[in-house]
Amino acid sequence: MAIESALGESVVLTRTDKVLGWARKYSLFLYPFVTACCGMEYMATAASHYDIDRFGAGLPRFSPRQADVLFVVGTISHKQAPILKRVWEQMCEPKWVVAFGGCTCSGGPYDNYATVQGIDTIVPVDVYIPGCPPRPETVLDGIMKLQEKIQNQKQEL
Amino acid sequence: MEESLTLKKLRERFPASIIDTHSFRGDDTAVVKRVDVVDICRFLKESPDLSYNFLMDLTAVDYLQMNNPPKTERFEVVYHLYSIKYNHRVRIKAPLTEADPTIDSLTPLWAVANWLERECWDMFGIRFDGHPDLKRILLYEQFEGHPLRKDYPLTGRQPLIGPKN
């Protein structure tokens, strides 16, 4: 008799990587780095109608030391860039970065002297959510993409 | 058309400093010499029958390569004044040359002029004599040049960190 049938459903066999990924992807603590109008759409996503908490990302932390996903929401100017970099550096590993909206992905409509042309020139980005601003459905899709990435990556302990 | 009270009074009081005036649909504008701009604003503020007690806006225009109509001075500093008492407005413009873009500060008259003039210095590089703390207000100290001047390149990015993309 195989051992699985002897144990029945009282034991689940898995890998450390998989169970850590599962735990991490459903307990995302966001740091909303909100600088512009995309913030309204982030609020709509977070509020009860779309309810970001269904994805385990319902508790924003306003200290980078308690957060593990840096949500960059809105236009980043060159004056703001060192602050963004510093917030990212203050976050503990493991950490991820989401570029929320066209401005953070590529500078969006602002091809001028003041705007950073995509935050990936400043910090490494895991998920890009395009849109001006992105609809809440797009944001939730982005969070699911991030969860997929977290689940499948190598889990550093 | 009859000239408004404000422009009439200005002409009477400062005949030598008024370069031009015009009114369009109730908006009065006076183009004045830059040396008298503080005196003119003080007169507009303190005359009991004008009482322009509110500096609504202070900005500048760069007329580089403006040929129709041709401009002899490159810059114009624009003041918008409002009277809360009488509910009327006036626009004061003072032309400045490219060689010497300098004008007297209005900070003795209105405290709000402090930040407005700093913004004007930041964006256009216009110096305000007598300003208590003329430094950049929006951009960072390391920034070189004044981005709203017409000869500043549109994408003249000066990153503090990261590549110049």
C-alpha cells in the first residue's frame, strides 16, 4: 500500500519553494508611492467595489521597512527620482516593484525636461500596468501577474 | 469707447511710465516701464477708489522669435491685480530686455509675490531686485538654465540620478 493512501488527506506534501511562494503571493504589503492622478484609480481598486483584499494585498504599509511591493503610482519627476530610489533601498528583501500607469512605464505623455522616462531607469520593475490611468480590472490583472511571478520564482530564505 | 477708471487714473498719475493701454471686453491692460512697476502697483493698491488689494498672478512671457507683431524686448513680466472691494481687475505688463532681465520685487506690497517671483526666476531667469530669498522653488538647485525660456530644449533633461534618456 502506498504511503499516500495510508496518510489520507491529513498530510499535504509539497516543496519549500512552492509553499513559500504561496504564502508570499497572498500576503502582499504594498507601499503606495502615489504622486499623481493614478492614485485615484489605486484608491478605487483598493476600495470595496473592486476589493484588492481578495488578492491578499489589502493592507498598504506607509513605511517602506514594513512593505514588500513598491507600488509606484503616478508621474516621477527628476526631482523625485532620488526619493523613489531611497524608498526602494529601504525596503527589505524579498521585494518587488510595480509600475502603475503610463507615466511610470515610459514617461507617458510627458516627454519634457522634468519627467523620468520610465521608472525602470531608476529601480528594477517586475510588473508594468499600462493605462492613463489603468482601469481597476487592469490593476487586478497586474497584481495577478505579480502573484504568478512570485509563485514561480526561486524563493530566497 | 470710454476709457475705464483704472486706466484713466493711471495715465493721469504716471503719464511718462505708461507705454500703452488697451481694453478688451472689460479686461484692462497697461504696458508700463519696468522702473515704475512698484510705484504703479502701490498706487493701484492704496488708492481708495481703485483698491487693487490682491495680487492674483505674477508670471512672464518669452517673446523670442515673435515676429507678428515684432517685439523689441524679449521678456514681459505680467501682473494680474484684483480688487476684492470693487470686483475689478487689471493686467500690468512690463517689458524687459534679454541683456538685463531685471525688475523690482513686489514683496514689500504683497507677501505672495515672494513665491510667485521665485517661480518666475526658476522658469524664466528673471531677477527680482529686493527679493529677500531669490532661489529656485520648483526645480532643484543643481538644475542649469531656465526651462520655460523658448531657447531651452523641450527635452533638456538634467537627471539627478539615472541615465539622461
